[in-house]
Amino acid sequence: MIQSCVLLGTLGVHSIEDIREKKITVMVTLLSGIIGISLHLFFQNQSIYEMLTGVLAGSFILILSRLTKGRIGMGDGIIFMLTGLYLGLIDNLLLMCISFSLAGIWGLFLVFIKSNSRSERIPFIPFLFISYCFMIMR
């Protein structure tokens, strides 16, 4: 429960940052990561293996960011590493699927309904926040 609140709060703060500035504050992410590791020491909801594989899924997004020359933001990869720390591999992959789907639907809406350019950048972390809210409610 505490882990969910910390992660939800972090995603909320980063959502606002992403909408306003199109970037995130690394110190907030680092602090949330330290809290996540500390909470794991007390509650041990998942194994170290699950935490590490969850972080590796986020590392894959960082690699994609490099390969796409920044079309996928590095901040998104860092946030997925953080969510992997809290959620583990399976739930982090679920979070990725839901958030990519929501962002894709929104992108299609912008392209077809509002006739925006396909190259326009949209903030992604708000979709992560909404997706995590869906996951908490399940």
C-alpha cells in the first residue's frame, strides 16, 4: 500500500513536469528509487530477481531511446526502470502495454481528429500515471 502511494505520487509529480516542461526531475526519481529499495527491505513484497528484471525492462526503453535518437525520451526509460523496481517484470510489462496503448489512441486522435503533425511530441508520463491508476483499481 505504501509502495503504491509513493509510486503514484512520483508518477503524478512527473506527469505535471512532463506536461509543463517535457522533462522530468531526476532527483525526484532518485529519491523515489531510494524509498522503493528501503520499503523493499521492510516489506519484501517481491524478490530481488523480480525487482532487477523489472528494472531491465526499463533499460530496454533506454536502449530504444538511443536507437531512435531521442524520439522516445530517456526520461521515459528512467521512469520505466523506477516502475520496474516497484512492480517487477510482469506488472511493469502490463503497465507498458496499457500506457503505450493509451498513448497510441491519443496520438491517433490528435492526427486524425485535430489534424496535428505526426512529428509533434506528446508527454508520455501522464499515460503512465493513468495506466497505473487502472492497475491499482484492478
